[in-house]
Amino acid sequence: MSSDVEYFEFEDSLDEDDFGLIICGKSGKLKGLFIPKGKEDEPIPETIAEICLAVFDVDPNEDEDKDSLEGVTIH
């Protein structure tokens, strides 16, 4: 990479209502899910839930899949 690349903290790159997926660079597994302040008790938006289900085989909105989120940090 070029030395003129500017790096940002993950949270600083998001708008106040953005969600974010954090994926482990080594394993490719879901490592974390960033949920914006005030949205912690609301369902995860359907598009994000569909990505989690299709790629990581986890639906973050299903109570039965909550055990599958073990090791995933909610930020």
C-alpha cells in the first residue's frame, strides 16, 4: 500500500445510524456486529440479517440463533 493512505477507526467511518460487520481477517468468520446507539433493542435490518444468514449461517434476529453468536462481539 501507498504511504499516503489514510486510516480511520472503524466507528469513525460510520454515520450515526450505520450498522457494521466485523469479519476476522484470518478465519473469515463473523467477529463482531456494530449496532448504532439507540438501536440495540431493535431487530437487525433485514438486509444485514440476510447477509449474516447467507454468509455466516446465523440470523441475528432469531432467538434460536443467539447461541450461534457466541464469540461474536456486539459493539
